[in-house]
Amino acid sequence: MGGFGDQVWLMQTNELDEKTRTFINPIDGSIEKREIPEMQGKLLLGSFGEWLVLADEETDECFLLNLSSQSKIDLPPISEPFESLGECNLSSSPTSPDCTIIFVGVGGIFLLFCNVYCEEWTKMTIGYTTHGRARNVVCKGKLYIPRVVDIIIIDVASLFTSNVEITKIYTPRCEIDSAYIHYLVESCGDLYVVSAILATENSVLHYVQIHRLVFSEDEDLEWVQSIREGALLLGENNVALLCPDGCGLEHDCIYYVSKCHDGGRLYKISLIDQTISFTLIPTNTFMWVVPTRLQSTKHEKSMPCSLVDPSADAQLVAQEEDKSTNDIYRSWADLPVELVESFSKYLSLNEFRRLPVVCKQWRSLSNPIRDAKVWLMYCPKWGDNHDICDFFDPLEGQKYTAKIKQRICHDQTRLRFSKDGWVLVSIGSYALVLLNPFTEDIIFLPIVGFQYCKIAFSSVPTSPDCVVIKILGPYEGEWVSFGMCRLRDDEWCHMKFNNNPPFYACCCPPVFFQGEFYCLGNTGGLGVFNPDKKTWRVLDKPRPIHLQQPEMGTEYCYLMESRGELISIFRGIATPYVRVFKLDQSKMDWVKLNDLGDVAIFVAGITSFAKISADRRCKNKIHFPRLHDGCNNGKGEFYCMKRQKYTPNFNNVKAPYNCVWLEPKLDGHERNPI
């Protein structure tokens, strides 16, 4: 296969009767058709690098095929119905005499396996059901089968004995607000568990969590933030690359193939800057095909890596400090302003605010805090010694880096909600804090008693009336559970309500409006929680925007308050439409808006808000938390209501997956106008 040995390919798997196979170059998206006679009329059951597992449905013939050399290894005929066969795994390269081919039956009820030299397959019942979309792997002689809450571990060598060894470990805890899939990948003797977190209402990739198995007597999983020089390829099969740069892919990235309502998506998740981007590919089933030389061949320990080494600017500052430790007095005004600006990026926001009062010469320092109108706050990496946050101004296209001095930085720290300059932050699975990154004020909340899908607070946390609520409920909407606490409370108050008929809530957070929390349904209905009376009701009005329940995965939904009115937005996935509505409170009906006037809207999955703006770059537009390198002058993405158009196109852009829109709030109740 000419050129195959030089790069990674995505191969379409469901072209049973075609003379040619479709290959996609994941680097540039180009599509090639290649004729492979040995695959014509054959069913593709699995792959191992450049080796394919093929079968003939009519003759039950089964064999291994090497795409590069075209060499073939015959396997025993398969008598089991092919539709009952699930994931296929190879314990090692087919050229190894110890290679074992293992099928995990659909649902995980049985295993079907044989050695490359066996004359027949062996079927064994294991008595465990599995998640239908899980991806299995063999590592260090053991088969790992992920399920929703645990991973089944089977010793491969013991399959050929009378005493099969089966154990299990628990999978990483993921948030209940999202659907998720666990992918297992072996790399240089390391086993990674990659949890793809999907938005419940649209199956779009939200973010990823990565753990690595610690091989010990008490096998356990540890959180990691980096895969160093390698890359992981996920989809119908999972592959680890040792040197992705050699084939045009980027290191410390995850490439993930998934289906969505706008077609197939090839995601690139950068672990360096914690961003997600994607390109559209044909809506088919694709499998990774990887040359052997590109696969992991040596053991590289992957540890949570530091954010960045000190820059030349920081080293220059250190040199200046060393020179200053002498007996000669030097004024702060003697430091060049350029040098001060170079080290100011390593200060916290609160420290940065104090710089201009040190001396008259420093008053000319640019002040992004003073000048910013809206920020997209995101965290490239948080963990041990990772206390850096980035603040992006979508109008100016400028990024500012600042330290968070409070001891909340953790590798499992995530931004959850923002309002009035405060950010609600989760640390691990149970801790919640309220943080003001401008003043460095912090408020610790009671330990979370149960998982939640949405969370919000009512007002400035320094107010005695501030209340925090968390919401949990199934997508089917049969019930909803609330947790509530005020800042003076020592624990959460929990309550559960049944919905009859069901209320299908969107994933967007509730909005505190006229003393109550309003929740948007995905048909346009509203549910209301009263924190004082601790009651929940689903309103008869407004009438649904959609006459029927929309198909899951077709829309993004947002709710916000503007000038004392509720605004809802419905944005299509497969087709890029945007529909904006205002609630007419006199008639309790949604009224469609074609123009926002002097209002600018900033939307994201966890926080959305509207602001009055006189800036033509901002008003009458809907802004999204996406970043651009080299296009749109580096500014953010937005949808123009007047032109009814995205600028730039929303494909091939980077979206931070630990981010929140933030309204700058410096003192008291002050807000920066736009």
C-alpha cells in the first residue's frame, strides 16, 4: 500500500461490497480511495496497528492481513454470529507466537478467543455485562474491559487453563451531568483510561479526563494531565503513538473520532493548553490504521507536567533582583517599564492592580483589569505548582496571564459558574469554593453530598442573601433533585420533586430572576425553584417553542436575564441556525427577536449573560468561548444577528474546556461597561 508506512490513516470500516476502501488523512482531511482486493467482500472485525482482522460472512473464513506487506495469517473459521461479536483485541503483534486474538461478546456475556496457531476458537462465559460503547485493551498480559463503574481484568494466559483469573478495579468518577465513555489505551507498558465526557443533550465532546493505572498489589488509577511526547488515537479502536510529530500529528494531544448530528467529527484535544478543536469528516465508521514504527516502543513515564519553564523574561527579572542586592540604593522608578511589564504576568490580579501606585513612572503600565470589558477565563493547567489562569479579551484578541494565589489549584479543579465577578470552582468531586480572582477573596462552601449536573448562585457572595443551588436530574425529566445552601449554612439542604408530565431540562444553568431560579426546558418550557419556600413548579406557560420533543443532540440551549427580561437562545448543531427569544411576561409567551439592539450576549455551557454595549464590535452579537490563531485577527468567534452569520466559521477553532465567561468586578458592586 504505497505511502501507508509514512503516516496515520482513518479507514472506513463499513464498505463491505466496495472494491475500494476510503482512507482519510487526519492531518489535512484529504480523502483517498484505495483498492485492496483481499478486503473486498470481507467484514472488518478489528485492527492492531497495521494488522486487520477480517472475516467472510458466507464462508466463515477468518484471517489477519497486514496492510503494508500484504502478508496474511489464517485463523480458524468463526461459527458464532458476527453480530454477537463485540470488541476485538490482540494480546501482541501477530508475528509473536504468544499472540492471542480475543473477542468480547456484545454486552460482555462471553469471550471468544484463540492463539494464532490454534485450530479452533474457544468460547467462555464470563458472567459480566459491559457498556456497549466501551473499548477494551490488552496490557502486560491482561485483558481490561471497562464498564460504567469498574474495569474487569482477565489474565490472558489463564484463559487456556481451568482456573481463569478475573479481578476488577473501579473506574474514575465522572460527573453525572454528562454521558461518558471510558477508552483504554496501552502505551509502552502503561495503561491509560481516557474518559470522554459528552454533553448529555447533544453528545458533543465536552472535555476529557485521563488516568493511568498504577501497577501494584492494590491496582489503582492516578490522574495525569500530560502524555508528554506521545499522542493517543481514540475511536472504534485505540492506539498510542510514540512520535506523532514524525507523521504530522502533534504530541501531547488526543485525537478522537465520534459521530454527531452535524456529521462525523475528528476532535483534537490539546493537553498542553487544554483546548478542543474539531474538523468534520464523513458520517461513517472509521478505524485508526497506524504503521508499526509509529506505535509506542519504549517506556516513557507520563507525569503531571509543569505548565511552562520560566521564560527568558522571568530569568531576566531574577538577574535584576540579584544585582539589586548591593549597598547602593536604587529607586523602583529606575526599572524600565518594559521590564516591569515582562514580570507583571507572573503576579496575581490583585498584585497587578497595586503596581501603578508604586511610583509615578509605573502609572503608564497597561492595565488589562481596568480596560477589559468581558473576559473569558480559562485554566491551561491546574495542579501542583500550576496556579496560572489565562484571561482572554474577545474584542481586542488579547490574552493576559495571571496567578491565582489562593490554595485552590488542583489537577481536578474546574470552573463551574460565574456571576458579578465571582467564580464557582469545584475541587475534586466534593469541594466547592467561591473565588473572586480580582480581589482574591475566597469563600468555602459545605462539602457536596451528591453529584450534580448544574450549579449556580443568586447574587454577589458577599451579600447575606446569596444562595447556592445544585441540580441533579435524568435527561428523561421524570424527577429533579435540588441541593441548596446559604453562605452561613454548615451543610446542604436536599429535596426531590417528581415531574408529571416529565420536564426535559437543558444543560444550561438556571437563572436567578425575580427571587427565583428559572430552568429552561429543551422545548422552551420553564421550571421554577423558589429557594425561600423550597418549592418546584413547572409552568404551564410559555408555550413550547418546539411542538415536539427535539431529537437529542440537535441543539445547544441557553438562558439569561437582560434588562429585567428572560432571554433564551437555541442554536443548531447539524445546521448553524440561531434562534433568540424574549419572554413577554404579560402574556407569558416567547417572542422571537431578530435584533439585539445595543445588547451583547456571551454564551457558554456553564455561564451565559447579556450586557449593554455601545461598541459596534460587540453589540447585536452573540459571542462564543472559542479562540483563534491566525484568523479573525486572533479575536473570538461570534454570531452577528444582523448578518445572520458566524465570524469566523465555527469549525477548526479551539475551545478551552475549563473556562467561564467573567464580568470584571473590581470594587463593591462596580461593573465595567462595554
